Amino acid sequence: MATTSKKHRDFVSDPMGEKPVTDLAGIGTILGARLNESGFNKANTVLGQHLVLQRNEYLFTKWIKNTCYANSKQAKDCFNCLNEWCDQFL
């Protein structure tokens, strides 16, 4: 299994609540600001998009790259973080 960052582990250990997008693994200040500009101001709105795309890694990573110009690693880290959160809480 791939190792995960502390940010990833912290995110998946708690219910969603009102977490900011920058709490998502792979999403820092710059990508968070770009997501915010696109109307995704909370982690739960990004989770909604993740679910709309049926938790499909290809579709989600393509979407997040197009939306906030994440690179492949950032997109995959964010996908994995949300996917593991879903496995934990849904």
C-alpha cells in the first residue's frame, strides 16, 4: 500500500464537517484558491464532485487538473484522500 501524508491521514480520520479545500491531500494554498474561484470553497463540495464522477479516478483527476491546474501527483493525492474518506464514512 502506498504511504500517505499526515495531511491525508488527518483528513480521513474525521467526519467531513466544514473542512476547507486546503485540508484535502494534494491541495495547497494556490490550488485551494483556484478551486474557491470555481465555486468549490469547502472540501465537501469537492467530495460532491468526486461522488458525481462515481469515484472514478480517471474522471476525477481529469476534472481537478482542468479546474485548478493540479499536477498528476496532486490530483492523485486528492483522489486517494477522498476515496479513502468515502470508504471510512459512507
